[in-house]
Amino acid sequence: MSTVDERTPEAEEPESPTNRPPGMHLATRWMERPYARRIILLTVIISAVIIALTFVMVAFMNLSGGPASDIQGEIEKTMYVLTFTSAPLMGFTLAILTYSWWGGWGKVKGPEEPTEEGPAIRTNGVAVVAWITVCSLLAAFLVIWGLVELATITASSYGSVPANQQPNAAKAIDINVTGQQWVWSFQYPDQGKITSSELVVPINVPLYFNVTSLDVVHSFWVVEAGVKIDANPGAITNTGFTPNKLGTFNIRCAELCGLHHAYMETNLRVVTQEQFDSWVREMGGAKTS
Ligand SMILES: [Cu+2]
């Protein structure tokens, strides 16, 4: 049997229903067209703008001092990864839209006016396979990244595992968080049951929160720590984090809970162990071990 390509130039001529050359050759030819190069240039520019905007947005988020925990660090990393992954596709779509707005297609002219439409892209094997493969790989990557990050964050915030079953349970500070219209209060059962309207904690020590509400549903949100959990009347929900940055951060209610919901906020103050011990003594509690 002969392996020589037996096609003759005549065989490629109009007798075929579409006179399109093989897929890769078409892609190469497409790249030679000026409008294709302009769209790719626009794609690169728009993608770069989208990625730059993400840096600006995260910088604004961190104006209040965050990230103050590994959890928030992971969340910000995920924002970057999701943006880097999706920016080129969004950039490509917006590039075609922008090019159309500018009337770019009207300038696409050959030596003579085309007498019929070009071949449909749905029968272009290379384009179809490339599009499905790229989209599937991107979607699979996002799902896997999301699941791994979710598991990491859940582990760092103690998930549904009780405090005394955590590997670092010996060191964790238990704090009872109570929401009510429209204030937060924090009770430290292991420090002589002192109660504070501000959440004062030592740096690098795991915190374990038992969260509840006295009236309606609230949501306990430690903004720069990336932790948020519902505060339900008659039930206790648990979360936690390890503060890794000294400073004063924001605690807010993240569930519409009535007239003064927007003002239901207080501070997270992360201090050194010595400052925490003296704060506990000032509040009339027992010194921590
Ligand atoms: Cu509230």
C-alpha cells in the first residue's frame, strides 16, 4: 500500500462541499490576517487591565490592615488564581466586542468582495477540539483548586471538629461570642469568665469561637481574618482562626438583623501574649497559663 498522499490539487478544489484547507493550516492563515492580530493584541491588553484591577481591589481590601490570618491569605490567593485563569477568556470575549464596537469588521476587505460566506467554524475540528479542551481543563482546574482551598480553610477554621478534638486544642483559647440587636459581646470562659465588647486576643494563638444570638439571626464576621459564621438564637455554631498580625481589625454583622444592623460592629485587637495577660488582669480575670 502506498503511503504517498494521493490527493491531487484538483481534489481540493470546489468538488468538496467546503473548500477549507486542513484545520492547522487554517489557524496559521487566520493568524496572518491583520484583524486577528489586532484582536489578539486587544485580548492581551484587556486581560492585563483585568489582572491589574484585581491587584488594586485586593490592595483596597487590605487598606484596613489585612490579611490577619492564614485563612484570609488563602482567600486572597484564590482571588488571584481565579482571576489569572479567567482573565484571558474574558479578555478574548471583550476584545471581539470592542473590535465590533469600533466597526473593525467593516474594514476587513479582500481584493474583491466575497460572494459567499466563509466556512462555518462548527465544522472546524481544530477549533472545536481546542475550545472544548481548553474550557474543560480550565473548569476542572477551578473545581479542584476550589475544593482544595475549601478543605484548607475549613481545617484552619476548625470546621465542625470540637475544640477538644483539635490537634492544638491544648493551646486554643475558647471564646463565647454573643450577638444581639445590635452589639457583640465576648466571654472568655478560661480567663475567669471576663466579658468584653471588644475582641482582644494574643497573636499566633488559635482561637475557638462558640457563637450564638440572644434574639434574631446575626452573622459573626471577622473581616480581615476571613472568618464568617451565622449566630443563631438557641444554637451554637463554631469557627476559629489563628491571628498572625498585630493590630486593630474589623468585626461586623453580616446578616441583615434590623434597624441598626449597619452599626453592629466592633474591633478585633490582636496584641502580644504579655499585653493580653495584663489586659485579662485589668478586666478582673485570671492570668492565662
Ligand atoms: Cu446583626
